[in-house]
Amino acid sequence: MTHFQRYRVTPWLLMAPQLIIVGVFFFWPSLQAVEQAFYVEDAFGLSRQFAGLANFAAVLHEPDYYQALGTTVVFSLSVALGAMAIALLLAVQADRVIKGANAYKTLLIWPYAVAPAVAGVLWMFLFDPTLGLVSAGLESLGIDWNHNLDGDQALLLVILASVWKQMSYNFVFFLAGLQTIPRSLLEAAAIDGAGPWRRFWTVTFPLLSPTSFFLLVMNGVYACFETFATIDTVTGGGPAGATTTLVYKVYEDGFIGQDLGSSAAQSVLLMILVGLLTLIQFRFVERRVQY
Amino acid sequence: MATLQLSALEKRYPNGFTALHGIDLAVEDGELVVIVGPSGCGKSTLLRTLAGLESITAGELAINARRVNDLEPAERDIAMVFQNYALYPHMSVYDNMAYGLKNRGVAKADIRRRVNATAELLDLGALLDRRPRQLSGGQRQRVAMGRAIVREPQVFLFDEPLSNLDAKLRVQMRLEIRRLQKRLGVTAVYVTHDQTEAMTLADRLVVMNAGRVEQCGTPMALYDRPATRFVAGFIGSPAMNFLPVTVRGERLELPDGGELDLATGLDDGAELTLGVRPEHLTTLPDGAAMPASAVALDTRVELIEPLGADTLAYTRLAGLDEPVVARLDGEHAVAEGQTLRLVLTGERLHLFDAEGQRLAERRCAVDVVS
Ligand SMILES: Nc1ncnc2c1ncn2[C@@H]1O[C@H](COP(=O)(O)OP(=O)(O)OP(=O)(O)O)[C@@H](O)[C@H]1O
Ligand SMILES: [Mg+2]
């Protein structure tokens, strides 16, 4: 083996385990989904027929699909913005405390270590209409809480649970971002006559924008894909599809409805959608956050 | 236009460390006071308490005879130039300079006029649209200066503003700062490590040591009559030579056994420190006679440092561990290893007692400088 060949081969060998895992568990199923999207299959998976774009056309003519799209938009925006806003607020506070800072930080990071399904169950119990602590409290305030019947309440609940789960992740990044801002900049701003509020919005916040941008992308992806387990445990997509996001609908139609063609078409659409969103974010937002 | 009055100013950090032990200082209108001292002596702390970035734990700070202890930095009408410049990285040069004016609600047209005028003054006109990262170190420094100037504050505070620049640029900016400060007639407090900067810039020089003011006076007064051994060793480069001496009647016994005619009026056997600057040690031209009341130090040259105009000779004197440094004429031919006879005349000598206090000051009030 010549030196040149060895130089070409070794890196591939070293990457092989990772590449194989990604290939088997990500690329292969993705390709299958794309293929599947162009076929109609009978309910037992015994035969299938090429259908061209029929699956896509069917999906796009389905009113339920647009309801899920609307739910996804509301859900994702609320989760991403809510989780980021709360995390930023907490990070700013945690950055300020001197005594017991580590205890705060550890406590705030904990939710991230909780599995999504477990987090879902936790929130479900807290808000359970008959047993839940929070719902009992709300009851005494005159609010009738039943997310099993009320679609808006159900959506609010999965948003809360998802925000709580994602907040820690954002918190860590915001805190790290805050700590890279030199103190002298804020001191200079104070001398320049900016009060705390103005200092935050004219110095701290702009300097955090690369972090915020990164988190916006990550939170968008999280809200679109990774909240599945939370939704599944808390509401199961209901009531009446009120918490069925696009991802949840892929699962429902494919695994419960056994309509694999439609489900595959939806996942292809979802992939395209998220790809586009990320592209837009990078093209138009990223340019503004560099300084 | 402002005066600054510090009375028994004390700063104790929350961890219990007292960084300033009662500083008394009055800065007059339009005066540039330079603060020097070894690392960790509290220079930055002092400046930050003046700016309002650190709270004052005791004593009083007044600007224009108005107590400002409890005012926010913004309300004190001061400007500060930071060592790392602290320019806002996400703002253009223009916005960096305009920021303080915007915060104070100055009209847009006024801001434009003032920023442009300041940019003109500092030769920044062509750079107004750039971000700080697109500037050289010297340009950043000028922007930091501009940001301070444009607000027309009562007091300028500088914390080692030139320490990140190369030697040549530092000289240039030093002159620039001096010129601007005089032209604008603004009161300024300037912290530095650099001897030359301190000596050349200061109207008045404050030497600090461990949170206290050691001495305060014009640069030449501190150079000529340092009040303590610490100041004597700190001002001047290379540093003053210190020789332990013992009083023998009307004379002082030197470490190598020589004796110098110098009446101190102290008891026989008293231990003192004799200080002499390298530039005040002379050599005797061949064949010349020793002046009266002078004493010769016979030394061996260990190391020479030719500086061009001068040559520094690091020599060894019998009975002394520290080298004795002499600043000789650059023409003077000396070689390492040769013996060198240095002449100590009775003039321009400094005597310090065991506590490091200047001796002359105890005896004659005229000598007191502060
Ligand atoms: N926030 C703080 N808490 C406790 N002690 C501090 C704090 N900041 C500074 N100190 C201490 O106060 C003393 C003076 O610090 P300061 O920064 O004023 O020194 P300096 O004279 O500016 O030194 P340098 O020349 O190195 O900049 C030091 O001993 C330092 O350790
Ligand atoms: Mg300092």
C-alpha cells in the first residue's frame, strides 16, 4: 500500500463504525420512507403498487393535514420562543447570583436529564383532572381544567411540558453565552449612561445573538421532531387531534392507521419543510447575527 | 471642568479584603494626575471607585465639591478608557461613539455633529462605518478615546490605556493624550505601569503601595526627593541603588568599609540606607584627583548594557549582595570583568531610616514634598 493510499483509506476506516450506524439507522430508513412515499400498499403489506405523486396529492387534500400544520406552527413557535425566553431570563438571573450559583445551575439543568416520556407522565399527573395537584389548585381558582376534553388546554399542557424539557438545554447555552460577554463592556455601557434594562437590550442581547440563533434552529428542530414522546404520553394527539403535530400525524397514520404510503409522504414533506426553514434561517437570520 | 476630592476613601471588597486604606487626594481643575504603583496595589480599584463601578465602603468622594459616593456611574459625568478598550463589538465606530449621547437623549443632529467633530479630532473620519474588529490596536485605542471625549465629561479616567500597544505607538499616543487633555482642559486621572508614561504625562504623580498613597507630587519632586525608600526605588529607571550604611560620628560607613563625610546628627551605630541613582554615580577621569568629601567605590563590572547614548554597568561592590548600577556615558569604554572606580559625591544622595522614611524630611520642614 502506498503512502498516498493509506492516507486515503485510514480516515474512512476510522469513521466506518459511525458511518455504518448513521447509514443503517438514519439513511436507510429515510431512503425507504422516500421510496415508500411513491407506492400504495395494502393494509397487510402484502402487495404494493407504484402510485406516483398520488400519496402526496391525497395528503395535501386532507383537511386534517392542514389542522396538524396549524397546530405545529402554534406549538413550535410557542415552544421555541417560550423555552428560549424563560431560559434567557433564568440565565441572566443565574449569571448575577454569587452565592449558591452552582446549586441553581444544577437544579436548572436537571430537567434535561429526564427522559421525554417520563417528563410527559410527570406533567400528565400534575394536571390530571381528577388527581392532579395543579388542576386541583386551578379548580379552587375557579378554572375548570380538563385537558382530556378541552383542546386548547391540551395544547397548552403539551407546550408547557415541552418548554420545561427544553428550557435546561437553552439555559446552559445562554449562561455560557452570557459568561463570554466581557464585564467591562457592561461597565462601559453603565458609564455611557445606559440603565440595566437598556444595557441588556443594547449590549447583552445583541452580543448573545449568535447563541440565540443557534438555539432558534435547535429549538425549531426539537419542537418539530423530538416532542413526540411528550405528546404521546400526555395527550396522545387528542382530544380530537388538537395536539396532533405533523410528526405525531406521521406516526398516527403510519403505525395506527397503517396507511404507510400517506405516512411516508408526510414524512418526506416534513423533511422538506424543516430543511427549508433551516435554510431560510441560515440565509437571512445568520447574516444579521454576526458582528 | 471639575475638581475631584477624595477624603479617607476606603474600599473593602465583599470577601473582606481591603484594597484601599483611606486615600486622600485632591485633583484640581484641568489637572492630569497619574497613579503608579506595583501590581495589585489598588490602582484599578481606586479608578473604579471613582467611576462608580465599585462601591465606596468608607470615606467620601466629591466631584466639584458635591458628594457623589452613592451616585450611579452614569450620574457622575465621568468617562473611562479601559485597558482592553471595551468597545461594543456589534456597533460601528460611529455608534460606539454615539451610544453615550443617545442614552442621554441628545438630539440626532447634535449627535452627528459631535461625533463627526470628535472623529475629525482623532483622525477617525474614514473609519466611522467599521466594526471594532476591523480596526488595528491603535485605531481601537483612538475610538475608545473618542467615545470618552465625545461626551464632554467632567472627568476622564484612564486605566492603563496604552499597555496593549507597541512601543512606538505608545509614545505617539502618549503625546496625543497629553495634547488632547491640555486642549480640552479636562480633569483626568491616569493609571499606568509605565515609568516614562507616568513621568511625562503627569502634572502630579501619585505613588501607591498596598492600598495607600506613598507620596504625591510633581514628577520631578518625587524624583529629586522621594519621601520613602519605596518611592525612591519605584521612580526612576534603572532603580536607585541602596547601600546599607552605619553612622560613625560625622561619617557614614559603607558596606565595603569606605567612609563618607556626612553629618546626620544620629547616634553612633545607627543603621541607615543610602540611596544613589545610577545616573548620579560618576567615574573619575584618568589622573583627576578625588573631589573633597567624595568617596570611591571600587567595583568589578559584571555586566554591561549599552543603550546607545548611555551604558549601564552592573557592578559588584565588596560587602553588598545587590549589584550597584551606574549609568555611564555611552562613549565610556568599559568591559565586563574589569574593575571600575565609581565616585560617590556628597550630593544627590538619599538617606532612609530603618522604617524607610526619608531622613532629611524629619529634620527640615522645607524638604517636605507632598
Ligand atoms: N473583586 C475583588 N474582590 C476581592 N479582591 C479584589 C477584587 N478586585 C481586586 N481585588 C484585590 O484588590 C487588590 C488591588 O487590585 P487592583 O486591580 O486595584 O490592582 P492594580 O493596582 O490595578 O494592579 P495591576 O497593576 O496589576 O492592574 C489586589 O490585591 C486584588 O487581588
Ligand atoms: Mg489594574
